[in-house]
Amino acid sequence: MGEKTPFDEMYNPDGSVREPYRALAEWLAEQPDKGLALMQTDAEAIFRKLGITFAVYGSDEGNEKVIPFDVIPRIIAANEWRRLSKGIEQRVKALNAFLYDIYHRQEILKAGRVPEKLILNNEAFCPQMMGLEPAKGVYAHIIGVDIVRVGPDEFYVLEDNLRTPSGVSYMLEDREAMMLLAPDLFHRSKVAPVEIYPENLRRTLESVAPDSARGAPNIAVLTPGIYNSAYFEHSFLADQMGAQLCEGPDLFVDGGKVYMRTTCGPEQVDVIYRRIDDDYLDPLTFRPDSMLGVPGLFDAYRAGNVTLVNAPGTGIADDKAVYTYVPDIIEFYLGEKALLSNVPTYNCTDEDQRAWVLENIADLVVKEVHGSGGYGMMVGPTSTKAMHAEFRKKIEARPDNYIVQPTLNLSTCPTHISGDVAPRHVDLRPYVLVGDEVRITPGGLTRVALKKGSLVVNSSQGGGTKDTWVLED
Amino acid sequence: MRIEIDHSLTFSLPPDTAQLVMHLLLTPASGPSQTVESWSIEAAGIGNAGRFRDGYGNAAHLVNQTRPDGEMRLVARGVVRTTDTNGVLGRKLPDEPVPTLYKRVTALTRAPVTLYGKFRSAKDNRLDVLHGLMARVGETLGLAEEAEPATQMQATGEQTQRQSAEPDSDLPPTIDYVHLFIGGARALDIPARFVCGYLAPGDGMAGGLHAWAEAYDDKLGWIGFDAQNQVCPTERYVRLAVGLDAESALPLRTVPIGEIVQEAVVKPA
């Protein structure tokens, strides 16, 4: 990994264009001077009009920002996608089987394949979930798998997001914007549609309604409210699915069932796509000081009268320390080798590995076990000596709180940078829906680090997004 | 022994409470040590309650009330027939989670190494270790003189629950004995759980609401240990609910939260 040139998804080392990018290369060559810059200005206007904004915590300059959008799409070939989606499907099936086992007989712990203490004493493990039978046996219905590419055939899963992954609205809006900006480009290539996502989400949610639900299940999206960084997405998805957007106080329990207050009186709710964290979901069962949740909601769930999507306690399967065991988890439940590789991960609680990590910290990536969104992490090669020293201290103080990985040389894609086209590092988050079947939207969200050389793609850390194309045969 | 139980819980509501939601663990289950002959819960809204099993296998009720009166009163009463099993309950019952769940250390169940350290290298079998641990908890927290009442129960955390008449004693509350025993057992890699229940008076023990621990032995299954009274449960003990600690086995949790006063009259039927 180290110093070598990153894999360029558009150009071969000899300067020729890779097959999936051929149509795009022709199109780029035809664009007049300032063509891309004009398009970028139009894109900005489209996103403002669509109202797609996100909140950056701890930033002073206005709460709402438009996420930077790059006008050059990222392209994945049909055969590349087939391989990826097979690997993703395998992964989400195994992780759901793992969750079922952990909350029932715990065979994988008995077999010693995953350390007992890592699960039982984990904060993300939810003892209240023991013995519960979720509809269709599914715990994590909506999953975002973060994938990076380092070579023509080399993909790694960076992390699995099984709590409440966000960003899917950007995937949809990026496509909409791209079709408005460059309709002619879509005539030159056969691009797999992503617009089907809201319909698939609705089908997935309906398929996991409790058995007691009569007729078409009533679906609600539960949001923490307008101050949440992803509020736009919550309202967007509710709107696209034709579901009600609710806040905690809009819902109440009565007789062990959940109802929504409406202008026509109470209406029973069968499935709740909740975008509130476990801790805040229900003050009767979880944090008593939560003002966001619905008192009694979890008990109504246990009584089998409502389905929570995703189930509480799914975080145990995407815990960064559990991540290292995912290849074993796949083998244990499916009897297959993992199709997608994990990033090699160093365990700092092991003395030898820790010593090596502390020595080589300038070349490594350090992540907090419970961190997310790019907060609490350090990328060695782009950090200062003071930062290295700070993280050395942190690891020594709490070795179990960090995982350490080599710095991956993420692939690059051509990106529009002030009138010019230059390579920038990207990652990929495909969105997976699990209900009566597994539905994977072709492509996903490509995040791009707009700063030259930067490997951090999070929008909270100055990253942008690209429309992601999966070509059809 | 047939034991008659009359357990009342009163709860003063904050003014202008629009919605009261309650989570009840007030239904004892029949098992190896006890048979529930009759049982009923009186509470406004109980007829309409959501009924389910919680993660620990307890029979639970979800009760709600709109615009409740200023004071809420619940009564659970019934008759339970018990047999003396020397505290042994046997292997996992159908609705119970796997015993290993009860190795999870919670904020309330941390024990100092000075408590359990000497058992770590002990060659004794698990049963002897557990009896040793029970004695050690008694030495650590102190034991009452003969016939000192053992009825006080107080849960720390967000919600306090206690009996109306607290015994006059310098000793720590019952749940401290239970949590310390559980913490010690879990540190020794032995599954241990919190039991909330009732105690019929006699054998030098006062009756009422009570709490004790159960630990798991691979051969015998679950075995009860009452460190406060230094005995394994006898036929005077009635199990009501189990959990990881006092908080997860509380007979009543409410939103909004407030102080709950409990009183249990327990006597041979």
C-alpha cells in the first residue's frame, strides 16, 4: 500500500482509458472551456432548490450546508458490480444470522469463534433483545456497507453500518441532478437505475410488518427532529415512500400497541423506520432522560405489535472490534469463505501488535472503537507529529478503545476541481435492504475527498459526493 | 408451604401528567421451587395491557393511562405453593435466556478484587466457591443479629423504590448484598442474576419484599444464594422476577419517573 501511485479508476498506467469510462472520456473531451465550471454552478443551484442540506456539528458558519457535489460521475462496470453485490449479500446475510444467534442461543460464543467477553460486555449489546423473534428473522433491514478499492480487482470492506446508516438521499438526489445537468451523457451509456430505492424500501418495510397487522401495513418514519443532521433525509424518504414522518410526541402506546396522533384520531402504526439511536428510543426501557423517544415503544415491540427497523441492538454487529471477526462470522453461519475482504486490523490489546503500532503510527490509521463520521480518527500520513504523539498516548491509556489499520491507498476518480479535472480519492457506500429478500441498489453513494491527497471522505470533514453509475451489460 | 402475598405499590404522579406508562414485572412464574395457585394484579388499565416476555424471561405487562389521577395504586396478590429444593432450580427453563448472558457486568454489579480474588485460584468445585463467596459478602458488608428484619429494598439509579417502613439498622440495604455477590461471581466467570421476590417470615427472618442472587452451575443449574441471610433459599422464598441487576428486575418502572412506595404482606396461607 504505502507510497505507490493509487489505482486510477479512469486511466490505465499507460494513459489509455479503462473500458467502463470510455463514453465519459469522449464526453469530457467534447465539453467546451468552462463547461464543467458552468455545470458546477448549475449543480449548486439545483441542490439549493432541492433543499438538500446537512448540519455540521460544532461549526459556526450557519447550520445548514449544501454538500459539495462533483459533476463527473463515478463508473462501475457490470461485472465488477456483480462481484461486489454478491459479496455484500453474503455479508448482510451472515451479519443477520449472527445477530439472531447472539440474541438467542449464542452458539458462536460457545464455539469460541468470537470471544464471549467482547460481546457480552459490549455497550452495543442489548440484553433486552434476548429471545425476541423479529419478523422474518431480520434485525438489520437497512445497511450501508463502506467499501474502498485499491486495485483493479481489490476491494475492501471498511465497515458495516447496521444502526441507522444515512446518506441514501444523496445517492438519489445526485442521480436526479446528474440527469438534469447532462442528459446527453445518459444516452451514451446504459446506467442501472437507482430511483427504485424508495419503492424497495417501502416493500422491505411492508414485508416485516408484524403478523397481527391487517391490510396494508401502516409505516412511519421516526425522526429526532429538525436539529438532526440528517433531518432532510428523514423527511425526504418519508415523502418518497408515502409514509408519515413523526417525532416522538406524535406517537403513543395504548393497550400494548403503537398509535400515531392524526387529525382524524389515533391510527395504529405497524412498522417504524426509526432514525433515533437505541439509547433514546424509549425512556421506559433505555435512557430515562430521553425526550425524543416514545415511552413503552420497546415493550410494544416485544409484545409483537410493531416492528422496529432496524432492531435495537444491531450495533453489536458493526462494532469496530467485532468487525475483525466478520470473516469468521461468515464462515460460521454460511460455511463459505468471505467474498469481500476486511481491511487488516491490528489489535492494540495485544502487546506485540501494540508495540508495532506505536512504532509505525505515522503510516497507520487509528479509529476509535465507538466513533463514527470521521470523528475521533487519525490518518497517520496526513497528520502532524503532535497528533501522532497524542494518539500514541491515547492508545497506551486505553488500548481496547482503538483499532488500527494500514493506510489504504484508496482509488481515485477524475474530479472537477476549479475548472480542471484531477484525480481525487473516493470510497463507496452501497445501500442494502433486507426483508423478504435482499435488495441492493446498483451503485450507492460515492464520497470523494476534495482536498488533494486527502483520504478522508466524510462530508463532516470536507468531502463531497458523486453520482455513482453501475453500467448494464 | 402455601404463602399468601399482598403486594401494594403506590406512586405519586407529577402534577398535570398527561400520559402514564408503566412496565410491570409483577407476575411470578411456576417453576421447580414454586407453583402459583392464584394470582391477580389490580391496576387501572390492566385489562387492556400489552402482555409479553421480557429479555430475561419474566412475564411483563405494559400498562398505560391517559390523564391519570394524582396517585396511582397497584396491588398484586395471590397464593404460591413452595417446596424446599435447597435453593436449586435446575437447568435453563424454556423462556429463559442462555445462562452466559448473566456474565455481563453492569454498572451496579462491580465487585472489588479483594472480594473475589482469593477464589480465583481455588481448586474447589463451583458450589464450594459460591458458598465461600456468599460468606465473604457477609463478612464484607456485615450481618444482622439474629431476627434482624431483612425486608429493606432500595434500588439506586433513576428510580427509587422502597418499603414504607424501613428497618432501623446501620447495615447496607439488601440489594447491596445481592449486587456484590453477583459482581464477585461474574468476575469469577460464573453466570449470576438478580432475583426480586418475597420472603415469608420465620427462621429468624422477617417477611416481606426481598431480593437475592442466583448463580449457575453446569451440573446443578441455577442455585439461589441469599448473602444477607447467609442461606440458600428455602420454602419461605417466592421468586417474582429476575434480571441482570436490581434495575432490570424492578417490579415497576414508570414514565414519568417518581418515587414508588412498596409494601408486601407475606404470610403462610
